Amino acid sequence: MPPIAEKRPVEDTHHGVTRTDDYAWLRADNWQEVMQKPETLSAEIRDYLEAENAYTADMMADTETLQETLFEEMKGRIKEDDISVPAPDGPFAYGIKFVTGAQHPMLIRTKREGGDEQLLLDGNKEAEGKDYFQFGGTSHSPCHKLLAWAHDDKGSEYHKLQFRDVSTGKDLEDVILNTSGGCVWSADSRHVFYVRLDNNHRPSKLYRHALGTPSSDDVLVHEEKDPGFFMGVGQTQSQRFILIDCHDHETSEVWLIPTDDPTAEPAVVAPRENGVEYSVDEAHGTLYILTNADDTEDFKIVTAPVGNPGRANWQDLIPQTLDTLMLSHTVLAGHLIRLERSAGLPRIVIRQLDGGAEHPIAFEEEAYSLGMAAGYEFDTTLIRFTYSSMTTPSQVYDYDIETRERTLRKEQEVPSGHDPADYVTRRVMATAQDGELVPVSLLYRKDTPLDGSAPGWMYGYGSYGMAMPAGFSTSRLSLVDRGFVYAVLHVRGGKEKGYRWYKLGKREHKQNTFEDFITATRHLAAEGFIDENRIVAHGGSAGGMLMGAITNMAPELYKGIVADVPFVDVLTTMLDDTLPLTPPEWPEWGNPLASAEDYQTIAAYSPYDNVTAKDYPNILAVAGLTDPRVTYWEPAKWVAKLRDLKTDDNLLLLKTHMEAGHGGASGRFDSLKEVALVYAFGLKVTGLAGS
């Protein structure tokens, strides 16, 4: 028998509306402590979650052999003894290496011209004796003698920051707790700047640490007073300035500190203005600013002098282009490089600083993924980009901006074998109810019949303006090789079709995200791509909220639902301003504390609040006990309410990782075991568990 959660009604009233929450008791009152010390979770809640885990294991016991087969397949597609393309910086080149059987990466370096490897940091050694281990940021000092490195050993994303002497391989006595994971060095390699998380897990304070001193002496450099704003720290590509970035989902503010004057007071680039976003890079005393100022919806690039960077001195350099969204930019000594998305696909554009001549880097496939990295150096004509498609394994290229020569430096190996010619990737369009065209990226085997008999796996996200890349995945081949048509549904709420596409899927327009997903699913079935009776939908985090919404809206359409760390208790979370992400999330979802209209909008789709007595699909929900982004009790409450109200006998499973957070298990192989469980569930409910 499945666990039955006791109903303990708790009422709250907002804007004259009274809600009853029967399962509020599953929320840990000491959640801040649980994030760092999972063992402090109450015995009652722990027993309930572990009972759910035991029930899930029992219901999936008939797939244990399948899960092992899937795991071995996916592991067999990973090159275990792998190494990244080294990234040069002055006299050295830095890289990441994996060895056979190892779960975690090792950080290495060689002399720039090559030679013997020097091991700087071994993640496998650092992970010994820990139930969970994940690297945060690593950053070598400008003098190349020290390495700052951070790690999280709970899954809670509170990172411990340490410093290693690379000549001895030993850590200094300096230890800083509760950081966001990254840091930036001063030019003299004597100071680092880092962001500390407060008790509510909010990155609100920037500190300066002097090497060799206790962290209690660290200097508070900048504090963000607004609980709705995140803080981050970075550096210009020129390495001349430390960047303090304060932002929510609609507004940003950047402050500068010269790296050669670490004790200087931060100088603001432009004071925040509601709805104005901007990001900054620098070259030769000029700031290059990517911004949506002046109602430039798809962004433009402006310049300003470092000494007087306010809005009044912003000069347009690259204007907005219709239907082309500028995503990011980097400035080298002689060139400005920008990554943009046009017609739903990314591209790189190179511009000379002297003269303004431009050229794009072109690609040919219908759907693909593209990433860009400038590396560590400023005075260079080389950039590096990574290309893949749903059929093409990842390829790393060095590109010479002057000669336009493209050099393949690394191609992802699939040890068990992979022939791209055996697969097809396509981009199709589904017409939404209001006439908008929703892009869908498809992957299937060339021999898969497109006659309405193939099972379909629908993946979506649709929030925060995040575009889902149509990139290569070795894991999903295990589905496609068993006959699935795998689809990425680029629904509104992402930026696949520009900033407008994002705005049409947030706040009062959030319903578009859910309707797009349902409409696109039905389109694929109507066109014969998939079997309308064998469809699995999958999403995580805000994509898990999407799963909860479509489950309420169109339960008959899906045979199975997989909701990873699902944000399903949206209204309750947005009403609780003590939680880590609630104030920063109000621009995305609305503030139901302040606005009756926002309250009603969220209440209309919040998955937990809209569970009713009816038949639901088979459902697998996955949670992490120490997850600070989507707290474990959201999926736990959702499953409890579904179990109480649903009128079917379909599977309803909850798997809570008791030693992990938002990203699930750490380690490149342990994480595959989670994927194997998810895929086995999908195969089981579609009748393919024996394949």
C-alpha cells in the first residue's frame, strides 16, 4: 500500500480569499538548518519521505534489470578517460580531466607549449567519505601560484571556499564558509572578492578577503539591501575590473572595482531603473554594454567611457535588429563578439573594434546548440565555441577571428558507437490556439515509422527566458533507440523566438506556456510523429511546474509524467517571503502578497492548488531534501494531495534524494542511475519495459 499522508488543515487568508492547506505540516520549520544539516529533519517527516522512497522502489522493482541495462548503456557512451581542450593563460594552459572509473573531474595544467601535466585538484580525492560532493567555482590567481576552489558537500549550494598552494598541493589555512561558490582575484593575487549567502540562502553581501587573514576580518565591500535582488561577482575580459552584478529577472545594476586597486570604493555604472537590464564588458577605457534600455526589447549594444559611464553618456553602437535577440557579448583587444539568436537558432557575430566590420560564423543544420567561450586571455584573436545538434556529438572549435579559420580541437567520443546518419533531427512548427507558431525540435531514428505508432517523449521548460538547446545527449539515445520520438517543445516563457516570446509566457500570460505544450503535443500526434496513446511528458524545476499544470489541464493526453524537482506549490511559495528565492521571483510570477490580481493569476494555474478528483496519468516526481531552489516539500505535498484525490489506479511515485539537492546525485555515474530510473518509468508506462 502507498503511504497516506495525514490531513492537517491549515487556513490562510489573502485579499479576502481563504485557502486550506492539508499538507503544510510536510514543510520543515527548521528548513534553514536542514539545508546544511539534513540529519536535523524531524523524524516524522523523514519517516514519511523514506516510506515514499520504499514504495517507489517496490513499484519499480520489476524494472531493476532494465534500469541496470539502461545505466550500462549510458555509461558505455561516456568516454571515461576524457580531457578537455586546454585553455591558455600566460605561461600555462588549464583543463579538466577524467580518469576511468572516476566520478569527479580533476583540474590540471601544463606549460602553454605542452608537456607534463600538473595535477592541481582531484575531485575524487576531495569527495572521499562524503555522501555528496560537487565543485563550485575554481579560479587560479593572476600569479598562477594559488588556486581558489569551492565545494558543496550537502547539495544545498552553500559552498566552502578554500585556497591551494599549487607548488605544494596543500590548502592554506584560509577557509570561508557559506559562499555562493565563485570568487575573483585582485591583480596582485593578494585579495579575493566573494559573495556570502545569508541565513535565507540569499546572495546579498560582497566581501574582500586578504590571503593569510581570518575570514572574520573580511571587509564588507557592497551590500544588496533589496531581498528581491541577487548579487554576483565577475570580471571583465580585460581583467581590469571586478564586476558586482545586482539583478532580479527584469532589472540590473553593475558596479566596478579596479582589479589593481582592490580597496577602492565600488563605482556604479548606471543606477538601477525598473525594467532596464544591462551587462558590461570593457576594452581600452570604454565600456561595452548590452542592454534593453530605451524600450529595446531584443537588446542593443552601447558604449560609455569608464570614467563617466552613466546613462546620459551611453552611445548606440549596435542597434536592435528585428527578430534577433542579442544574448551575450565579450570584448577582446581588437574585437567585439556577440552571441545572438535569430529565427530560433543561435549564431556568433564578430565585429572589429576599429572600423566596425562584421561577419557571422555560419552553421547548416536545421536545429543545433551553440556555446561560446573567450577563454582567459584578452589580447588574442582566438575564440572557442562548442557546437552540437541532437544527432551530432559535441565539437569544440578554435576560431581565428582574423583569418576566419575554424580548427576542430575536440569531438565528443561515444565509445559504444554512434553514427549520426542513423538519426534524424528536425525542426517543426505547431500552431498555438492564438495563431503563434511554437518551434519543436525532434530526434528519432531514421528507421522509426512516422505513422502514429511511435511513443513520444515530450520535454519542456518555458520560464525565466531560458531557451532549451537542441544539443546532443548520449543518454536520450537509450529512448530513441527503443523507438521513441524525442521532442523538445520550445514553448513561450523561453527566449527561443526573442524577448517577446519570454514576455508572452510570464506573469499574466503564463497560461500560454501550458497551452503551447499541450497544443504542440497534440500537433505531433495529429501529424503522425507519435502515438497519441503513448506519450510521456518530462520537465524539471520550473519545467516541473509545467508538468503539474498540463497534468491538471489535459490528463487524458499523457500516459506518463516525469516531474524533476517540480515547482508545483507556486502560490504558497510566492506567499512566503522568507524562502530563498521568493522575493527575487516576484518579477517572474507576480507578487501575490501585494497584488490581488497576481494572487488570482497564480492561483488559477498553481499545480498543487488545482488538483481535483479525477483520473491522472502515471506520475513520477523526484525531489532533493537539501534543495534550496525547489524545496522538497513542494513535490511531497503535491503527491500527497494527488494520492488523496485522484480517481485512477495509475502509478503515483515520489523519489526524494535524502543526501542531495536541486541537481540530484553528484558524480557523473551516480547521476546516470537517476536517469535510468526516469527512463525505466517511461518505458514501463508505455509498455516498452521489456525492450
